[in-house]
Amino acid sequence: MYDQELARFRMWYNAYGKQYYKQQLLAYAESPDGVHWTKPMLDVNPAKDGQPTNILMGQECNLHGPCVIRNPDQSDSQRRFLLLFDSYPDWRENASQLGIRGRWCYTAESADGLHWSPTKGRPAFAGKADSGQSVVWEPKTQTFRAYTRQTTKNAFGQRIRIWRLHESKDFLNWSEPIELMRADEQDGYPDVQIQQLSVTRYDDIYIGLLSLFRIAQYEQIKSGIDEGPQVNDIQLVTSRDGIHFTRVAQRQQFMPHTGYGEFGTFGFRTAQLLRHGNRVLIYCDGRTVEKSDVENPPGMEIGLFTLPRDRFVALSPSRMRDVALVELTPMIYGKQPLSLNAEVLGSGSIEAEVATFDGMNVVEGFSRSNAVKITGDSLSHKILWQRGENEYSLEALPKEVQGKPVRLRLWINQAKVYALRN
């Protein structure tokens, strides 16, 4: 996250000791720009010889997939930051008394994001969730939403990964899970499964980074199950309510894995999106090793993808030499000028038109012939019309259609349209 009070980027990440299956840690780093990072040496969790480290938590509970968020309620100074993570029962002496069998998710809180309590976390809900968790605050329902992975089995006894949702009013008491998504036949299920669904509330919608991996083999071995190397490619999903998610752009790969020996040889798992200024930052892990064991830790590194604000996917003519017409679903627009995030190439242009709800009539003064042509590359082109020397926006709509749903049409010539804001 970017911490406004400290004027710096802060990262909480999963680190591994040599015996990494039994020593998964919460480590910490800081950055002035989100690119160049330092690991502050702190006395929060010193090494055995007393030397400071950047480890905040973990030796006492073996945590995995941590997610830190700022508490929207800052009234309690000891709960300004909240943490959700996955852990194991054998690190808790009273696990059986608490009814904990198998993997669970746990919560903790902190005043400064460095000192966390309880030291082993507080039991939240059951289920193996050994990929990155995503926690979102939903202001409409006044609830925390936790998006976590869970495993089940299909009719043949094969382990299947699904994604679920738990909700909480206080980050202490959590609802029963709702299954949100699993891979389907179009993905290649059951040999393609969901590795992770990283969910971010982005303005009034939810954007998910869906990490899918292909199982090279499925074999029962002495130490458990061997599924072969996991190659993760990421697709985009979106949702209006945070529950029903839709695949974007016919399931095209948004972040495909890279060539052999490169940072993303086996694909990526991601943190939640971070929007900072006019950029979207996507922090992710990358692996260059195929297999890991106790003597050969995961070989993971942390990397960064960036993109301009809102430019996740584009609408453009299927042939750039042709002009495409896009008509949006009828909507009620505010009186503020519309802002169009678009890249116009060469001598191309974008022209806008407003039609009535039924699409049968163009609103007078808002036809394509009145449109001010949009050219160039901008995150916030203004959509305007012109009569004589006067330019005007939607605030000049006739009274008979003001406050009513209308259809916006865009003629796209040698251009890419990414987003519309009002």
C-alpha cells in the first residue's frame, strides 16, 4: 500500500527460511517510489543472535499468503492495520480444544503495521488457503470481504481448488463461505485449476486477477500429491457486486508466463492492484525454478507490472482501416463532462453521439456531426459537442432527457478506447 502519513510505499510479503515448509514468515520492506526498496532492520523479531531483522511475524506460527489492509475505522489506535493469513494447526498447542483440525485462516491487528497481535493470530475460519488472500472493505454493506482459496475433491478423488468469500462486520467473526468460482471445461478443468483470485475494489467495481495453472500430472506419491510444475497465466475478471464475476475479453491472457529462465518462467501470483496517481501497480511473484523442496527453496522473486490508469482492456476496430461503432447500454449521466480514456493513432479520431433510450432518435445538438473530434493519447479526453464557436458537454442536454437514461455512441477510427468516467 501507499501510506499517505508516512509518504512511502509499504510492502508485507511472504519470506521463506531454508526449512521453508516449516518456516514461512511475514517480512517487510519500504520504498519512496514503489520501485527501489529497502528492508529496514527492526527489533520487532530479532534473530537468534539478537541482531535486528525485517521479519515481523512467523517463526511462532508459520504463516502463509498474508494480506494487510488499513482499517477503514481508525478510531481504535491499536487496530489501524489488519492482517489475514493462512497457517497450520501443529503450531498451536490448543488447536484441538479450539476445534481446529487442518489449515485455517487467522487474523491479527496492529497500530503501526509492524507490531502484530496476537503473535500467532486469532482463528477466523477453516480451510486450506495457501495462496495470497485478498481482503476488501465494502462500504455499501459495511463489511470486510475475504477472498480465499479452498480445496475439495471431484468424483475421481482429485484435489480441486475453488475460490470462496467470507464476510465480517468486525474482522473477528466471519460468515460461512460462499463458493465464487472454479475452473470450467473451457479452461480445461480438471487439469487446469485456479491458483489464485486476487480481488481489488476499484472505485465502484471489483477487478480480479485470475491465476490459472495447468496440472502436468496428477500422481499420489509418498509425501502427498505430485501435480508437476505449475505454470500460472493470469486472466481478468470483473464484478459489480463482488460476488458474481465475469471473464473479460474472451479469457485472453492478461499476464502470460514468460520464456524459460526469465522472471516469469512459471507465471505469476499477484498482490491486489494498487492505483497511485495515474498508474496501476501490480506486484507479483515470479519463479525461475520448476520444483522446490526443503534443500531448494522456491526461488521466488518479487516483481512489478505497471499500466496507465484504467487501461486494462481496449475496444478497437477489428481492422484499423475500418471505423467501428460502439453503442453503450442506456445510462443516466451526470452533468459533468464525460472523460474518455483513449489512444488515437495517426490521423484517426473518435466522435460521440447521444441518442434517446430506445435508440430511435438522436438528441438534437448531440449528433455525430456536432461532435468535437477526439485526437491524440490521453487518460482523460473530454467528450464535447459544438455549435458555431461554442463547445458544450452533457450539461447542455435538453430538459426532456436530463436525468433520464440515454445511449452514448462512439465512432472509433484508428483508436483504442479503454474507459469512460463521469
